[in-house]
Amino acid sequence: MDKKVIIIGAGLAGLSAGIYLQQKGVQTEIFELAGWAGGMCTTWERGGYRFDGCIHWMVGTKKGDGIYQLYREVDALAEDTEIYNADSVSIEKNGVMYDIPLDLNQFKEFLLQLAPEDAKPIKKLCKAIGLMANTNMVMGPPADFKGFIQFFKESRNIIPLGIQYQKVTVKEILQKFQNETIKELITSLMPAEFSAMALIMMLGTRMGGNAGYPMGGALDVVNRMESKYLGLGGKIRLNSKVDEIIVKDGKVAGVMCKGKPYSADGVVAACDAYDTLQRMLKGKYAHPQLDKMLKESPLFPPLAVVSFGLNKKLGIPFGVTYECPQGIAVAPDSKTYGYSLRSFDFDDAAAPEGTSSVMAMLEAPLDYWQKLRKDNLAEYGSQKKRLAATLAEEIDKRIPGFKDAISVVDVSTPATYVRLTNTYRASFEGFLPTPEALTTKIQKTVDGVSNLFLCGQWTIAGGGICSAINDGKTIADRMQKTLMKG
């Protein structure tokens, strides 16, 4: 097929779309804003340390799973990629640290010991988690009769779980519980306004050994996908911000980048939806769901990520959440009262031998950091250092010797995410997976513009690695069929 498609964005969705289109015989070229591929699936490398700003866990990492096969198709995972599955997560509540097991039987026993009065709702919750743990994860409906039979054998649990839990919130299922500590711990695992299905899926896949961390993290995932894409003949233009999507007579004609037009038979906008609709399309075209959702739907909040390269290992668990009752100033008039810490001691690629890579994540206001960076870059740098120093002091109170072990520091603010990805309101995964958002089928086309497809986290509430990669595959198929029709 002698057709060309331009893809905007070299994140997971863009790379996936490029891989599948190249395999279908469609020539593609990716225009990427940043100086590297990956988009929101980002790793910072500083002084020999890797700071993984993306992967907490990756649904579908168990061999034989349907999503695992998807990852293998695009080389997100290699056959020999080792997967790390954490045994527990640690959460502090009211000054007490709880180690929450990621084994179903141990989790059930942990909850029952904590709140025997809640035995009935605990058993119901654990039953649902167990069904999810034993479900083969798939993306989309079966393609044929053989696929339907396999789905019925291995994945049928997903249907009753979806019916029961997708349209209710975590808060609603917790109304059956009496114990306040259990309620607080579960809403630390999954916020109260999220769909309960998100909670069941997260715990079920992790407890089923099907949502681990791939060794090498986000950097290796992206590098493998980028290599596959380039090996298929695809091209990537880095540091190439698209200024405009060119539309002629209601049909995509290409893009404008740095004042120069590039023609194409189709465009995949695997990038920020707000930026696509309002800047690159100049607000001229309506979108039935996104116009409303971008104004009204709750988003994942902006984050500051403070990374530390330590000259030794301090035995910090992979995932731990600390309270900070006195608050940490993340802006002159804003404090946050807790932070999440992640240590990558288990991954040799994350730090030089005998040392440690640790990241702290905390919510921070976008407007303050964006304005400061624009108005006073020197002060912006100073405030980043202040935040890192404050956080290091706080962590040192919990983990003695932490501050003295610091060799490398890196700070990414909400303004960093906007600068490198153009993401709307610095939302790292788009729309929160509320029942309303999850049950909204977001149109992947734009009214009045043919041969243009939207792709990625803004067309799937809740985002996620598997969703982004699968969306690239879906859009590649739709684009090929559209181009064949002429």
C-alpha cells in the first residue's frame, strides 16, 4: 500500500500504532516533541542512576496471558525479560505502618485479623479479587470462534466482575465495612471516587502474579519498542513539535512542523487530546465527549517527582507511603501531607552496583510551578532544590542515614511534564477511572475531519501501559481500513 501516515507522539500508543502500521505496509513517520521516545513512559538517567517515572506495575506480565502476548508483539517485553512481583506494599495510617500482603490468602487473613467484625464484606471482596487473579486478561472482544472459546474458558470471570463493580465506586463498596482503618487502607490503595473495578483489577492482577515490574523498567520497554519500530522501516523526528494538523476540504493533508508542511494520507494524534483539539486543530472542530470531559471530568493530579541516587542500599521497600502530619510545602500557599517512596534495589539496571535508586512522588500545584518556570527560571531551579532538600530531611527522619547517602538529586515538577509532553493540566494518566468515565465510549475520530484518529490515554479513562499499546494496535487497524477505502 503506497500510503503514508504521520503519527504525533512517540509514546507507547504512538510507537505501537507505528509498529502495526509498518507491518501492514503503511509507511509512517513519528513527530515527537521531546528529544527521546517514550512520552509519559519516561525514565531519567542521572550520573549512572535510572529514575523510572512511569511503571509501578504493568498489567499482563505473566507468560501466556493475552496482554502478555500483546506486549510481545511490539517487543514491550522480550521473551527473557525478568518480572519482579512485590510481596507487599507498605502504607502508614495514623502513625501506624501496615504491610499489606499481595498474596490473596495472606491479604484475606490480614484483613480478618484487623477487622473480624467485617468478615462478610472481606470475604466478598477477596472472592472477587480471587476471580480476577485467575482470569486471563484480554483487550477487546474475541476475534473469531476459537478466540471466543478460549475467552469463555480463561476470561469469562471478567464479565460478571464488570457488571458488579464497574459502575460503583470504591467508596460505595466500603459502605459495607465497619472498620475505619480498613476503609482508609483500601482508599490508599485505590481512591474512593474510582470505579471499584479498578481496585479489583489492580489487586487481582498483582495477587495473580500478572502485574509485575519488568526489569530495566520503562527505559528498556521503550527502547525495545523503538528498536522494533525503526527496524520495520519507521522514522522518528525528535525535538519536532507539530504546530498544526493540516485539513483540506474536510480531510487530513498532513502536519505543519517548524513552519514546514509535511504531507500525509492520514494522521494519528497519539498525543494530548486538548492540545490536538485546541491548538493543532485551532479549536475548529467538535468532539462529542472530549469537549465536555476535558472541562468537567476529574483528572489524575499533577505530581512532583523527586529522585535520589544513593551511594548505598538502605533496605527501602519497592512501595511505601508515608504520612507527613506537619505537611510539606509544595508551593508558597500549598502543602501536601504525605508522599510515596519507591526503591529499585531489586533491579540491577537502576543503579550502579551496591547503590540505590529511590523516587518520591507527591502532589503539587501546576499553576505555581508553571508560572515560576516562565517568569523566573533561576528561582524555579532554587525552589526545586528547596523541595528536594525538604523531602530529604523528611525521609531521613524515617530512614536514618538517607540524607548522608545522597549522591545524585533530580526534581521533576508538574511544569516538567507539560514541557516535555504537552499533557493537559499535567495529568499523567488523563481521566480518573470513575464509573462515569469508564462507561463513556470516547470517540476516536473528530467530527468534520476524515483520516484523523485520536489515540492513547485521553481516549481510554484510567490510562495504563496495556491500554496505550492496545489502542495503538486498534487505531492502526482502523487507519489501514480507512486508507484502503480511499
